[in-house]
Amino acid sequence: MDVSRRGFLKLSGLSIAAFATGLGFDPAVAEATGYALKLEGTKKIPSICHFCSGGCGMLLYVKEGKLIHLEGDPDHPTNEGTLCPKAASLLSVANSPDRVTKPKRRAPGADHWEDISWEDALDRVAKKTKEVRDASWKAADEIVNAKTGLKEMFSVNRAEGIAFIGSAEVDNEESYLFTKFCRVIGNPYHEHQARI
Ligand code: SF4
């Protein structure tokens, strides 16, 4: 008998299932039991995949602070339980030893990055933002008056030297906060990757 590779795998699967059923062993029950055992003692956390701007719903299973399993949320209207390969691989991303979990700084002229504290990182970003904002602040600009057609000076109060681009890794709530932050510091140039 000529059997293709795919056909051989199908036949093998059927033979194993038939053999298991013959022994009173139901593979479906075994699979469900394995799934239940794997998730025993975990906390289920509904979340959103933020790999791209699709916003698919995920269920995360966490035990002792570690992500044990994740899957598509069947009740989520966007993906109805499915996940694309990028999201399905997020378990490896979350648990990767290469994952950067501390802020890092490369000093001017240095050839390596060094760990710094969150406090230090926030201080540096705040100081730099203030410095650039002050240096590039524009209080007034010459604009054509729509009524008269003549150029006039109008108050604009904007930070010309700062622009902000949100990445696909930024979710809705973070985008909201970033937008608020940009407005607070007088920065009109803020955009999001999903719109570009
Ligand atoms: S599961 Fe895939 S399609 Fe859905 S948001 Fe994540 S990366 Fe985008």
C-alpha cells in the first residue's frame, strides 16, 4: 500500500485512538484532565494582547507570580477565543531570560548599557523633557486670520521640540494617559502607530 506522509500520520493517530478506546482510555478525557491539572492553583486574569492594534482578548493563568499558560478569550468579541501566532508565543516572551526588566542607560561615549533604578530613570526623563520643552517653547506664532486674510500673531503655547509616537505595545488606557500628558506639557505632536 502506498501511503503519503500526511496519510501515515492520520492512520497512526486513528490507530492510537482506536487502541486507547479499546483499553477503555478516552483521549479526549485525558486531554481535558491534563488541561485541568496544568491550570490547577493558577489565577485567571482577562487581558488584552497588545502585539498589534487588533486588541484581541486573552486569558492569562498566573501561579506564584509566573505566567503558566495563556489562550484566546472565547467571550471576547474581537477574536472569540482565537489567537494569532504572535500572541500565542507571548508565553515565551514573558518568561524569556533575555527579557529586559530594569531601565538601562548608556552614558555618553560608553560602549555598554548599565542598569539604573526606576527613580533615576524617571528623574532623567523628567529633567530632559523640561530642558527640551523650555528650549523649544513657542508662545506665539504668525497665523493668517481667517476673517481678515491678514497674518497676525496669535498665542499658541506649544512645545515645538517634542513629538510623541505611541507604539503597538501601547494599549488604549496608556494611549489615553500619553495624550493627556502631551496636552499637559503643551505638545501637539502626538501620534499612534496604529494610525500611521
Ligand atoms: S492576537 Fe494577533 S491579531 Fe490579535 S491583537 Fe494580538 S497580535 Fe494582533
